[in-house]
Amino acid sequence: MSEFRFVRMGFGPDAVEYQEAWDEQRRVHAARFADEVPDTCLLVEHPPVYTAGRRTEDSERPLDGTPVVDVDRGGKITWHGPGQLVGYPIQKLPRPVDVVAHVRRLEEALIRTCAEFGLETSRVEGRSGVWVLGDPVERRPALGGLSLDFDPRLTDDEFDARFNGPEYAPSNAGQRREDRKIAAIGIRVAKGVTMHGFALNVNPDNTWFDRIIPCGIRDAGVTSLAYELDRDLTIADVLPVAERHLRDVLENAELKPRVVERQAEAQAEPAGA
């Protein structure tokens, strides 16, 4: 068990510009590495901004030339803005660092947060973050009057939902009853200390995601707590709940280094006469 502190940077009219929060992340990261501060989670709301992780491809960026902040986290492009609770856990991990375990802990805290509001969420194999699972394919409404067997997003490598209006828009994934991400996770670990973190959609305008390929995923979409629960929710409602579950998961985690398997060198037996 390790001490964990939370810093609420600013929300609503006091929302913090992304660059300012990034600078603060780096300052706290350096202090944590030097053991000058305990593990810390910065919690914040941003004005609208697109940020691109290291694996972002040019074809996933906004088509209209909207500025994008390129950052040093993993993952691809996403959006931050009003109605989204963003958290940056800055935590020292034992080496060799187990990055996957850290991501799973963040997912667990957010799954618990959603559950407390009455929304069942899950993980999707091979895709980080927290998801609302869609209906089986055979029970989803047909797109454009065609069977989903002909969904061009799955069969046409050059298909781009951004040219095809609301029918394929990520923000309408709930209407299509397909998998939709409610919380994105993208992190970086430097000198054994984590940076960046998660973005939980509380009640944002999800059409911001329609200008990009969110997280580089073309066959799913995005959603929010307010949409899924069909009721008004604010960051003020969700903040203390998320903070409590993050504290419970991160502060009480039994941190372990990643297991490194080394294959023993085979010893050759001497040949018989």
C-alpha cells in the first residue's frame, strides 16, 4: 500500500489548457522520481483539444486541418474537452515496469465508477480502455439498408467514416448498438514513473470525435455516461466517485515488477562413442 494524493486542477469555467496540464505533469513527474512528493493523480477538465499519441497515422487526423497536439504517450489520436473527466496518475512503479498491469488498474477503477451509477461496462480484448458492449452483430440495425456482412468499415481498407455523414459517425455508435468506448487510456512510463492516463466521457458533445478516427478504431465508436443512462450527469457528480475508486484501486494495489522470463541455455550432452 502506498500513499496517493489527488489534485483537482480545474473544471468548468476553470478548465485547464492542455499544454498547462502537460507542463504540470512533467513537473510532478520529476518531483515523484526524486521522491519529493507521493504518488499523485491530477484531475482536470480541458477546453476542446485533439491530442495524438506516438502511433497516430496521418489518415486518422482531422480532415479540416484542426490543430492537433502531438504528445509522448502511447496510443493514437483522441479528443479532450468539456464534459470529460481527465486524470493523470503519476505513480512510481517497481522495475521492470508492468505497464499492462497499470492500465488494467485504471480500467478497473473506471469500471467500478460506471457501475456505481448503474452502467455495466467491460474490457475488450486487444483494445485498451473501458467499453459499453454492443449487441451481437446479427441483432444490430442494418447500415444503409444492407446487412452488416457488407459493413464497408470491415471490408474496404480505404473507407473513411468521416466522408459518410452521421450513419457511420463514431458518436452514433449507440444508435447502431455496437461497441462504444466510454473511457480512453493512454500512458507513458519514464524512469519508472507513469504519466498521462485516462479520459472518462461524462456528458461531452461526442460529435467532436467524428472529425477523427478515435484511437485509430474504425469499427466501433464512443459514448458517455449521460447518453447510456439517459439522464443528466455532470463532472461534479462523477468526480468524487471516480476519485474514491481510483484511490481504492491505486493506493491499495500490490505493486509487483513485471516478470522477466529468461530461457536457460540448453547444455549440450557429450556425444557417445
